[in-house]
Amino acid sequence: MLEPIVEAINLTKKIQGKDIIKCLNFKINPGEIIGFIGPNGSGKSTTMKMMMGLISITEGDVIVKGKSVKNNREAALVHMSGIIEYPEMYSFLSGFDNLVHFQRIRGSKNVNKIKQVVELLGLSKDIHHKFGIYSLGMKQRLGLANALLYSPDVIVLDEPTNGLDPEGIQETREYLKMIAKENGISIFISSHLLSEIELMCDRILIIREGEIRYDGPISEFLNESRNSKVRVVIKIDRKDYSSALELFQENVVDMNESHGLTISIPYHDIPLAVEQLVLNHVKVYSLTSQTESLEERFIKSSGGIK
């Protein structure tokens, strides 16, 4: 089993005696994309800032490749990059010159590395234009390029698609998936766009009132719902329709004699439902499981994003 890149151990933040973050424990494994979701004020940004060493840790610690953020910040953060809230760069410099500048701040200059990450993120055409005229999507990508310059093992991103148009959101999602898959970089990302988290992430952490309420695969979280809705399209025949209604009775949640019916049954009972329909000579043309989206499941389980 692979060792985690990052491990939060009893991570706690107190402000004026109040527990803002309460003993968080989680791990980030190599090459995985983790979605960090929760309502406004639940502690997402505070947690990420502690992970990045931007604010102090009250209790507990964050361990990055064996190094403590609390006690050995510089050694730990060598392995981590991130964008918290917004990629701040110099508007009067070109994208390229910004990357050179931030490399120098870190004590290095590697033009070949800059060219490599610029090409990876599709910025070659515009890299010598001034940062101030970049679209928001391009600014986000240049921020990612800056994060990648230092060959991090993990990238922490706080709302990286905030303010982007649909095309920019899709581009950002695809670039993140690509660098995780092709470069083995772990990504820890927060977002209110749960549809994007569902498309992008391997795993989710749900935080509410400073506590982790769920840590696991998205598929398992979605399958926690007791019942699944199944849309059954049957032959447009009154006899078949009546037989199907009789079979499922209280399980029917929607019906339309012209198109079929929707039933709510446990997921593992779907094969039995098909068998019952066939044995009763009901002609089934299609059967579709209508699973809840991450957004629907999240709202139902935790009261939604406020």
C-alpha cells in the first residue's frame, strides 16, 4: 500500500477560544483528486490555509512526505503548491515574465521547465502577452503553471473555477485530470460546483461546522441512499400498464400511460423487478436507473450549501 503524500492528524484551529476546525483526520494519496466540499463557513478555506502554512495550527499537525508543516514548514512545503482564492500576479508583466519572477523568488531559473508547464497547460500562444489582458480562465491556468513549476507532489486549490465561464470550467477540469493522471500529482480541491467535483474527483471529504462528516469514494456516498429510482418504459398497452402498476403499487413515484412509470426500489432489487415484469408478460423496452447527483445527495444529507 502506498504511503500518503499528506496526512492531517487531529488538525485543529481555535480563534478567540472558539473551535473553528475540530480534530480533522484525513490522508491524500499519490495521484488522487480529492474534492473538499461543505457549506460556506464550514472551514474549508481555513483548513487549506493551515495545510499550506499560511495560518498557524492550534493543535494537531499536517505531515507532508514525513515533514511537519507545524514544526518544519519549509521542508514540508517543498512538496506542495497551491492557489488559495485567486492567483495573484503582476498585471504589467507577461505571463512568461511572471513565471520567471516567481522562479527567482524561489532561488532558481529554469526556462526549460517554464516552457514545459506552459505547453502542458496550453498557454504557449499567449504566454508573452501581459497578464493584465488574460481572461480569467487563462489567469487560472497561469496560476496552475506557477504551481507546477516546482514539481510538487500535491496541489491545493481553493475554488479554482470561481468566476469562470462554462468553457473555462471545462478546460480547468480537464487540465487537472490530465496532470493528476500523467504526472502523478495529487490534487486537493474545494468547490461549490458539485457537478464538477463529481466529474473530476476520485474521493470526497465533506466538512460541516469544522468536522469531517464523510470521507470516501463519491460512488459510495451516492449509493448510501436507501432506494434508487428506476424508469421503466413498457409497451403502450393498457393491459401491460395495469399489470406493472399492480406489481409495484406503493413503489410507483411517477406514472405516464404513454411512456411508462418510475418506481423507487432498493438498488439490489432491480434484477427482481425485471424478472417480475417478464414473468407477467409485460413487454419492457428499456429500464434506466435514475441515480441522484452529488449535489442532490449532498443537499439531502447535510442541509445544502449555504
